[in-house]
Amino acid sequence: MTAPPFDGSEYRRTVLTPLRTVAPAGIDDVFWLGHVPREIDDEALIAARLKSAKAFLHKERSRPRQADVAAAVLREWPRVEGVLADPAARGALRARLGNAAPGAAAVGAGATGTAAAADAPAAGLDPAARRRRQVATALGELARLREEPELAEDLFAFLGLPVTSTEQMLRARVEKVGEVNRRRRPDRERSLVDELLMHSRELLVDGDPAAYRAALAADAAGVAGPLAPPAAADPVAPPVQAPEQPEPVPEVLQVELPNAADAPGSPDGASAESGPPRIDYTRRRPPGAARPPVVPPAAEAPPTESSSSPAEGAPAVVALAATRDPGGALRLTWTWPPGVTEVFVVVGEPVDPESAVSPSRKFTNTKYGLDGGAVLDGVSPGTNLTVLSGRRDASGRLSWSSPAHAPATIAP
Amino acid sequence: MSRSGSVLGIDLGTTYSCIAQVDRYGRPEVISNMDGDATTPSVVHFQGDDAVVGKLAKRSSRIDPDHVAQLVKRQMGDPDWRFQAGGRDWSAPGVSSLILGSLARDAERATGLPVKDVVITVPAYFGNEERKATKLAGELAGLNVIDLINEPTAAAYAYGFGLAAAAEGTGADETVLVYDLGGGTFDITIIELRGNDIRVVATDGDHELGGANWDAELAALLSERFLMAVPSGSDPFDDVYSEADLMTQAEELKASLSQRERADALVTSGTERASVTLTREEFEIVTRPLLERTIELTRRALASARELGSPRIDRCLLVGGSSKMPAVARRLTEEFGFAPQLADPDLAVCKGAALYGHKKLLERLVSDATAKGVDLRQALADAAGEHGMTSDAVKQVVDKRVVNVVSRGFGVLAKQDDVLTTVFLVHRNDPVPIEVDEVFYTMVDDQTHVRVQVVEQGGAEESPDPADATVLVRGEISDLPPGYPEGTELRVRMSMGGDGILTVTAHHAGRKQPLTMTVDTTSALSGEELAAEAEAVSLLKKKL
């Protein structure tokens, strides 16, 4: 059997475009991702096809509209090649997919929310609406890059603040995000955050957040937004009043988690205990006197991305502690081990992070740094919390430690 | 050096590159390529076993986009990036080497002289990996890369040269802000010109921000207008050929709108076409976020310069092809009150590199002669005679000093409060040469090994998180004798010379000799890949 030659434009239209709204990590149909016709079973043909697709994806990384989607698909490439190069795995997948249309999961998902707004035809938009589209495009790309779909919602989600935030809160957060971002390596994510900060400053801090929200709502309803540029905003319109927010004074609960340092995979020594250690709240130990910097012994692994080990080797967070904020939210703090950039807090029984539902949350080290911890709403006393650490390999693929290796379970 | 007087300067740009030499009157001169153009598109078209560089390659992007490599400079330092063409994978240094080789051959054809020794320019904000990749590209092209020079410094060098020539002396003392908006990168640098010294005070930038971003926004606008005009048409971005054509149209339209208030472009998609008219105002509205990012970076660089004792800017120089957009000068005036001056924006960097190469050459001639016992006055006279200059002119060039700053901090990884942390010894904007000592302590009694990992700051600000840094050098003191308690000192010394070479020594009382560091080159190309790439470049060079 033969297959038509690889067509980059067709791949772009049929695969990359739908993937602007659906993460490739969740796509089971790797025939579709690899652009390999499902009926082909010739090893050489499949290998050649995958090579062409991969080469095309590398080129797409340099092109304006598809760069981030192409990078996301490339992160999935080991999985795509792994299944398609294995006749048994290929056969099993073929049987599982049955008669479903190629890429049905992605194509059927359709465009949703802000991502759809970013992709919608923009003909005839006024400058303000075009500006919102630029924001939506950047938000969508950042959400795909970080694998945090909720970021695509709006600039408030990007800043991690409620829509009722005051100008002061918005300004402080923009400054803080900017400060953290400037520590990052110069990469696409840093550029996107810089761009979104600029929009946040003009549309929210110096502009009119209520008008921004109203225009987004109008966009979503399919009505062209009447938002004027920030400079032209009505100067006499009353500012949006956010609810009075008292200065947060954290209530210290039973916090000390003594076993955390012995958790499996922790940098300072591995415990042979199986399963997550159960930890009871105690009072937070006052921080000890600062020690002078010391040189790590040779046995310690370097913390660079390139040295990241697979999921099982991801070290657990240490010095895990919890407090209750005045508003009732639970605030978790911990020390980030080398290489770990994201942490997933599972509320309830340990589950697969990819399938966990709210209020389980993923926290990046950036978000954590901005909020001064991991803030969870709606966690009632007695609930088990499992903290899973995750890190990315050299290709950027995120791997989670398994629940069996979670560092701690909190039973308030 | 292969021949005195043959150190050429190369501006290896994201979108365009050029090569220059210093003429027999000591003036910088750009060497035109085979098409008679001063600049060559940094584009490579692979055709089977063959490759074409420059204008023809750029044209080919519209008919064979899958085999055309562009904007490769943005991938320098990324060890994973590969461009597949001609049955093999090309790294960013490999593709760049073809561009450098093409420039060198054009210069050889134009001058009739072999080109071997070169100075190549890099964005000030390039880190160690990107600089290494650039040097590697030169070596793969068969060139002897004498030095790399930061692009804004090169521009200031060229500007300072012109100033000195006009004043028939050393020129006036000035603090200059160089706003360098190139095809793919943005650098902002504050430089003091004081007598014979060119001192970089502060630098900042973004190497994901350049003219190509303006082109992309313009292309999106053109696509929208096309779909308005042809509702039944398909989005040009959906088709690789239409997209390539659209990007070319966008670049040309940007150039037109820099000179006119309104311009047209012919947009095609499949069999459909439409003429689209855009105004400069529309263009400036959609690209304003990009411009504002450069303004923010300028603001930060000015703040750094103020902190470092340079509060006043006497002159604002605009460098880089994209700085010709009228909105750039207007916005800089609005925000900072500058009167920006376009300073030979397309060629200043290349000319500065040639002047700097010439300086290195004369320095070498004079220092070699004096090392052999020749009197300095005689050495200057000999060098002057060889280059058709006066002794005073040679002395002036040799005396000129370029004082650079560190564009990113350097430090070591150490445990602080039980958390592995980056401790910075050398900080961004520290002037070079620099030498810094810091004491660290062992963690346990009788510690047998000590590992020292030297890192480079990843972002614009220092971060204690090791994940934000890049490991440059790894070293280890092993088999330490017992008897040294926890808290035994480890003295780390970090020094960087004007040549940008970082040296790190670490001394533990249990060892007489300090630690000998080994440079980690794993993030460049592996030995095997390097050999394969060198062979492929060599094969292509014979055909080009």
C-alpha cells in the first residue's frame, strides 16, 4: 500500500489548526498526530512519513502562527513514534479507535472560549477589539505553552487575580510578575509574559477593567465590543469598587510536617518507606538562623534541566507546611527541590494529575512565588491532600511523580 | 593571522548580514555581494546536495518554503534545533556557517584576497551558549574568529570613529544610548565615549523581539484584510506557500510604510488574490505592543545606567534596519525627550566590527614587535608603514580601549538553608575585567568531595533558582583527606578578562593545588555531530 506524499499545508489545516484549542498530550489517535493513514502497516512507509512530519514540525517552530502548537506536538513525538513503530501497539490502537474519524477527539472538541476568539476572523475589527484579539492570541499561546488552559480566559486569569481586584492590587501584581519574569531565561514564554504585562498595564492598571470585562463578554456573545482605547476611556465613569480586602493575617494552624525531609526522592536523603507518609499538623517551627552557603557534596545531582530524571526520580517537595488565610483559604508552602518547576496538589484521594478535577490544582514555581504559596479554596478540615512534584525533561515534556511517591498526605 | 590587514568584520544578522573591511585610508568599507548589494539576506535554500545563500534563497521561500532556512540566529544556542534538508539535519551553527561562508567568498571575489581572520558581531544580550554557537559557525565556515563584538558596541565604535574623524582628534565626550532594533533581536545599550575609551555602562534586550515580529503582525493584518475582500477565500496562513508569499509581502510593506503614509500589497491564497491597502497608522496600531516592549526595556536600561552613575544621555543612536520605522524615533522622543539619530542603521554594526578587527590587527603587530625587543616608536612606525597610516594614527587606534560589561551574571551553585541556590559572584553590568572572591563552606565533617558548578544567569534579573541558570563549567575536588570539619572554607575565585573568558578556581585547605575546572561543552554539538556537520559544510563550500 502506498500513501500520498506528505503535504505540509494539509498537515497544518487538518492537524495543527484543531490543536490550537486541544492539547496534543490528550490525543490518543497518534496516527492522526503523526499524519500516518491508519490503514498503512508498512514499517518503512510509516518511518518515512514520521520523519517528514517531524521535519515539518521543526520548521513550523520558526513560523509565526503555528510555532507553539508545533512545539507541543514535538513534545509528544516520542509517544507518537513509540506507538507507531511498534506493530502490536499500532494494532491495539487501531482496534481501539475503530471507525472513529481521524483525530475525532481534537476536531470534535471545536474551538472554545478565548482561544476561539483568538482564531475567529477579525475582519472589520476596531482597534480596541483587535487589541483584545492580540491579547487572546498571546493568552492562548501561553496557556498551551504552560499547559494551563485556564490562563486563556482573560488577563485576570493570567495575573491570577479576581476580576474585582483594585487598581492597587493589579499594579502590585503586574510589578511582581514582571520582576519574576525578568529572572527567567530569554525564551518564548518570557516574551509572551512581557507582552501580556504590557497589555495588563494599559487595559487594567491604567485602563478600565470593567470596560475590558464588558468588552470580553460582548465578544463572547458575538457582538463587536465598544471598548475604546485606554486613553479614551470615560474619565468620569466611576471606578470599579472591589470589595474591601483586609490585610491578610495568616492564621497558623498545626503546620510542621516532620517527615517531609525523609520523603522518598527528597534531595537530602531517600526514605525506604513505601507510600506517602501521613503528616499531622503541628505548629510551624521558627525558621532557624541563616546558614552560610555551603558547597554540595559530589553525590548531589546537578539541578539543570538536562539532568532531569524521569518522573519516578522527581524529588518530593520538602518542608511542607499549611496555614489558613483569614478568608478561609488553605495556603500550602514548601521548599522546591532542584529541577521541580510544577507541583500538583490533589484534594482527596491520590489520582492521576491529568485527570484530577477541581479543587485540585497545579502550581508553577512562578505562580507559587507570586502568591507566597499554593492557595486552595474550599478545602475543609479532614480532607486528604497529596502533593505531587513534576518537572520537565529536556524536550519540555512534563512528568509527574506517581501518587505512590507523593511526599506527604495531610489529614487536618 | 593570515595576512596583516585582512581582518574583516561580519555582521551576522537575523534577517540580513554583511561584511566590511578597513580600506587603505583606515576607513571602514562595506564589501558588496555578487548582486551588488551591501547586505545579504541571512537565508539558505537547500536544493538536494546543494545550497544557495542570499537573495535567490529568499526568493525561493515563495516556491519551496520547506527547504528554506530563515531567522536561524534566533535558534543559536538551542542544542535541540535542527533543520532537515538534503537528507540531513542542520544545526543553527551549521546553517549560519553557510551564510558566513557565502559572505567570505563574496568578499574574496570582490577584493581578490583570501578571507580568513574575522570579527563577528553578536547581540549584547547573547549568553555564553549563543556566543559559542556563533564562534562555531565561523569555524565551520573555515574562518579564524579572532573575536566576537557586541553589536551596539560595534555601532558605537563606528560612531565614535566618525566623530573622531570629523573632529580630527579623539572626538567629544558623550554618553550615548544605542537603540538597536534588528531583524530578530533588540538590544539597548548605554555607552560612554570618553577620549579614547568606549565604556559600556549598561545593557539590556530581548532576543525574541525584532523586525520579524513586526512583519508577523503585519502579515496577520494583511490576512484579515484579504479575507474581508475575498470572503470565500482561505486564510493564507493555512497554506505554506501562501504564507511564505504573505511574509515577503509584509516585509516589503513595512519598508514602504516607513517612507509613506499608505501602501499596497497583493495578497494571494490558492487561486484567489486581492490588493490590500494599509496605512501607516493602522500598522502602528497593531504593532504598538511590540514597540512598547522596547520602550520598557529602554526604561530599565536607563534606570540601570542611573544607578551606575550615568544619569544623562547626550545622544540617542538608532541602529538596525527596523529602527527606521518612524514610530520608533517618535516614541523615544515622546517618552524620554531624546532627539534620536539614525546612525547608518543597516551598516554601522558591520563597519564597527571591521574597525575593531583592524584595531586587533594593529595591536597584534605592535605587541609582537615590542615582544621581540623592537622599540615601541619603531613598532608603531613599522605598522604604520605597512598599512599606509601615520604612526600617530596607529597609536590612536591601538590606544582606543573598549571597556565592556558583563551582560549576564555568573555564580556557583551552593546550598543555602538546605536549598540549592545560585550564589552570584559576578553581576550583570559589572565592568570587565573583573575578579571576585567568595568563601563557601563544606557541609559535613570529613567531606571527601566538593563539587563546584559555575552557572550563567538565564534571565535579565538574578534568580536564586538554579533552574533559571545555565551550567557552564563543572569541576570537582575529590579524595579530600579526613580531618576537616563541617564548615571548612572553600575559597572560590571568579575572574573574567576583556576577552570574555571566565576563569574559576576553587581552593580547599586539604589540597595544595586549586581545583582545575573543566568546561562543559555538552550543550553545543557532540564531537560526532560536529564532524558530520563540518564535512557537510565542506562539501557544500566546494559547490558554492
